[in-house]
Amino acid sequence: MLTRKDIGPGPDGLQYQVTCGSPLAWPTIHRSLGYDGLLRIPQGIEWLKLHAAGNVVAQSRGLAHVAPDVHDEAFRNGVGEPHSAVRYLPSSHSQT
């Protein structure tokens, strides 16, 4: 979604972006997406980044330090599988 230019904000376009445990804070990922600096999405799109302690893929932290438009939300995703999408989705629903 960060690289698509054909989906803009508005009633017929993208309004919300949710990332769960994403590796977007890694510099290697930035470069692969063509970003050298801060990650940006078009104005008018709300971005929620869910991250869990112990999730090494997401560096166990949010994205606000590399994506100023993001709203970070931390929660407990368990220690067994902290990167599990199956665990992220129910957890995020109950905590938002």
C-alpha cells in the first residue's frame, strides 16, 4: 500500500491502513520499497500499526519514529507466537 499510487484517500479510495507486526521499521525494508527517509502515506488515510512485545519481526515497537503519520498501538500477543496474525486480529479488536 505504501508504493501504490492508484489508491488515494476518499469515499471511493483507501480510508484506513492497518499493519500488524510489520517489519517496516527495518532499513532494508525501507530501501526495498524505494524509501530513503520517512515512510509516508497520502493525507486523508488513517494508519494504525499494531505491535506486540517480543515480536522480533516488528522489532517489538511501533513505527512513529520512521512514519510520523502512523498511530502506534501496543498490546500483548502472547509469548508463544508474538508474530501470529491469528493472535493480532482478535487482540486488536478487543483493545481498540
